[in-house]
Amino acid sequence: MPVKERSATQGQRRMERGEKSGLESSLIPSQELDEEEEEEEEEELCKQNCCRGDFIEEAKKQLWLAGPLIAVSMLQYCLQVISVMFVGHLGELALSSASMASSFGSVTGFSVLLGMGSALETLCGQAYGAKQYHMLGIHTQRAMLTLLALSIPLAIIWFYTSTILIFVGQDHEISTGAGIFNRWMIPSLFAFALLQCLNRFLQTQNNVFPMMVSSGITASLHILICWVLVFKSGLGSKGAAMAITISYWINVFLLALYIKFSPACMKTWTGFSREALHDILSFVKLAVPSAIMICLEYWSFEMVVLLSGLLPNPKLETSVLSISLNTCWMVYMISVGLGGAISTRVSNELGAGHPQGARLALCVMIIIALSEGTVVGISTILVRREWGKLYSNEEEVIKYVANMMPLLALSDFLDGFQCVLSGAARGCGWQKLCAFINLGAYYVVAIPCALLFAFILHIGGMGLWMGIICGLLVQVVALVTVNACTNWDQEAEKAMHRVGETSSADVGVWKN
């Protein structure tokens, strides 16, 4: 072959090889790109599956907690309701006296102790998450001492119930009956104080079924005790008050036996310790804002019923507002259970140093609360024409209650949502902030709006409840804003610092 032809052929071959190698080099990156995209898609799917799995797992934990807590709230709330129902068969005066005594007792006693005991949701919950198990017993004993000491001045207030009620202008005869009822109920204050501590002690370590069992046994026995003391012993309304006292002490006794002898509490309850006598101030600093936070909310609802007595038709307005408030509290017990569950989950996760776990827990509970609120709201509207018949045979009352029910549906929805957000706040230890939020929502917005709607715009009892809804809206917006702006990493650091401070302080005391 000539040299020129041979060189041309070689050049052509080189060009073919160059084109082939260029084609291969252009194909290799695209193949690698496809593989990278497939890997990214697989990672994304894996993340989605993990997130879905974490979400479902968290929902199971919360429902497992919330179910028994709702039952406990309902059963314990029923004790006073059952007693008042029995007294209702003794006559109108006895019923009015017992109802006023129950309302006065809730405002000046039970709500205060409930709020103080809620501080344990922060302290015990975070200590349990941090695996500082012995601190649960120490915190609980401090709470017991504090709440029992507080029960003494509250008992003095109850002793002078009739004097206080007459001083503020209430009917003399009804006030006298209410005073007798509350005097016989004074020992229940001390039992209720201990019960709040024991409940939080078990709740924060996710041990809620013993609480449900003891509350169920107590509620069942309470019916029998009421029947014997009210009708068979001849004590009348005094017997109903005594039944409340006996039932609370039965509940305390059952939970104390469980905590003492159950293997589940061996690490968290090691017996009474002198350590509980030290650093009580740290508990009080958290308990006082917690009590203020809860009392400000409870008192505003009771104030609405009192204001209804100043309207043009006070008997009708007071009856309907009382029915509305009883309905609201009954539904609220569901939200209390959900709030207790999220408080426990958030405090446990923050104490364990898992900020994302706390955030996930809140997101899951928000979805549960919105679903529950929607179902309750729709149900409330559907039964609006029949609900009043459960409380009265008067057509005027039944129609008025039916008109109130849509407002109740909206307030139940908002109240349930804020209760969950407040539960998360207790888990973080934001009681002081929430106390200011509640002060502004209920006493700067709700009560003035209620007065405006009811007495200036003449909307009546519905106007009073519209004022409460305005306060709930402000409270929900404020709590949503606070939770949305939360740095969960910082909250986890604060929780771990709080747990570290309390445990190191107690170790120092023990060494000394």
C-alpha cells in the first residue's frame, strides 16, 4: 500500500477511535448522573418512609397516653357532679347551695392546687427524659409538702365560705348552705393536693393505666358512698360533701399503694428523703406561675356565669350559662387529657436532649387536636336542638341552649387547641410566659368584650360567651406564635441545664 493511502487509513482509524472514545466519554457522565438521581430518589423515599414511620410511632405513643388521661380527667371531674346530682333530689335550696359551694370551691381551692401541681409536668417530665429517675421522687415530695402547706390557708377560706359569699352580695340562705357544704369538704383539699402530685408523678413516666384504674374504682364507689351518706344516713348535703372527701382519699390511698409496691416505680420512688426539704424554692418559682396560668383561665369562665346574674332575665340567663359552662367543662376534659399527653412527650424529649423529637410530638398532637376539635364541634352543632332537654323541660331554656350551641362549638374547638399548646408550654417550662398571655387574653380582651357585647350592645348571655371566644382567639394566636418561633435546640439545652442544676444541688446537699 502506498504511504499516502496507508497514512490516510491510519488517520481515518484514529478519527473513528476518537469519535468512539468521545461518545463513550459523553455517555459515562450521563450514566453516572442517572445513578446519582436514582440514589437521591431512593434517599428521598427512605427519608419519607422514616418520617412517616416516626409520625405514626409518635401518634401511637400519644394516643396510648391520651386515652387513659382523658378517662382519668372525666372520672375525677365526675365526683363533684355526682354529689351535686344526689343533692338535687333534696330540694331546690340544697341544689343551689351545693352548686354555689362547688363553684366557690373550684375557684378558691381545687384550681389553685391543680395549677401548682402542674409544675411537676415540667420538672418530673424532663428529669425522666434525662434518666434522672430518683429526682422524680424528690420533686414529687417537694410538691406534696408545698401543696399540703398551701391547703391550710385555702381551708381557712373554705371555713368562711358563707361569710365571704354574703359579703359579696349573694343570697343569705344559699350562702349559709354553701358554707356548711364546704366546711364538710375541707379534708378533701388535702387529699386533692396529694392526688395532683401522685398523678403527675405517674403521668410523666408514661405510667397512666394505674391512674385510670384507681379513678374508675373511686368513681364507682363514689356513687354508692353518696347514696348511703345522702339518703340512708340522714346527713343530706353534708353527706354529699363527705362523700367527695372519702372518694378523694380512696383514690390517694390506691395510688400510694401502687407506687409503694409496684416494680414499675422502683427507680423513681425510693422512699421519703430529707433531700425533698431542700431547694423547695425552685419548685415554688415554677409552681406559682403555673397556678396563675391555670387560675386566670378557670376564673374567667366562672366570672361569666356571675355576670349573667346581672342581665335583665337573670334566672334564664344564669340557667343557660350554667348549662353552657358544664358542657364546656365536660368537653374540656378531653382536651385536658391531650394536653397532659403532649406535656409528657415534650418534657421527656427535651430532658433526653432530643429537640426534634419534641417538635415532632407537638406537630402530631396539633393534628390530633384539630381532628378532635372538628369532630366535637360538628357533634355539638348536630345535637343543639336536643341538648337543652337533658337539663330542663322549659321550652324557653331549650331554645336558648340551641342558639348557644354554635358558639359553644367554636369555643370548644379553640379551647381544645389552646389546651394542647398550653400543655406543650408546660412541658417546656413556659408557665410564666403563659401566665402573662392568659392575663392579657382573658382580662384585657375577653371580660371587657363580654361586658361590651352583653351590656352595651345588649346581646345578653350570648354576648358574654362571645367575649370568651374573643379571649380564646387571642390566646390561641399568641401560643401559636410562641411555638412557631421556638428554637427547640435551645429548649433542649435549657431542659438539660435545669435537670443538671437540680440533680447537682441535691447531690451537694446529700454529701453535706
